[in-house]
Amino acid sequence: MELRRRSQERRLISLVPMIDVMLILLVFFMVTSSYLDLDMVPMLERQDETATAPSVGGGDGGGPLFVRIGADGTLRVGARSLDRAGFGALLAERLLRDPGLQVLILPSGHAPTQALVSVMDLATGVGVQRLRIVRLQGAP
């Protein structure tokens, strides 16, 4: 009597469980991550094609007014440093040209809260309806 062993069939490794896990991870990371819409902050705009140094958005041209608050509470609009009265005059002038003016405020990480509140109060007192605070977070 001759005994024959059955030939063992090679089992194929299925990739379906791995694909399922990868899709679950993809959905998890998409749901838990936050997105920063950088298109809303016009950091740099060129005045014309021949200009070598770009101007900061919110200068004298149209579009949103971009205001930075420094660590010592100073206001900067473009390359200019302004006091509260100068900033109020600039806002009033820009509101005359564009009643739907959008003001974007970027406070420094060390800016005093009172400076931020003062800028917001000044802007709403002049008549700004579209006011946004932009906070950029650094990488951990």
C-alpha cells in the first residue's frame, strides 16, 4: 500500500483586511485633522509685474485690511506702524471707499489681550461689519 501525501495548496495572502484598515485610518485622520484656509489671508500682493518688492496685503489698495498687533501692542498695517488715532482714520478712509471692508487682525502670540480688544472696539466703533481674527499656530 502506497500512501500519498496530499499536496498542500499555497494559501494566498488576502490584501482586503489591510485595505480596510488603511481606509479606516484615512477616514479617521480626515475627520480629526483641522484645515487652515490660507486663501483668506492675503499675505503678499504685487502692485504690478515690474515691482521687485511686494507690498503687504491691506495697504492702500482694495481688498481686506490686514492688521498685525505686535508683542508690545503696536499696530502695523503693511509696512506702517500706526497709533490708535491713525488706525481709526485709516479705517474711516477705507470704509468710505469700500463699505463692505473686511478687516483681518493677526495678533502676535505675546500681544496683550487689551490691545486686541481695543483694535476690535475701534474697528466696530468706526463701522466695520466684517471683522476676523486670524491666529496662526506654529508646528509643535
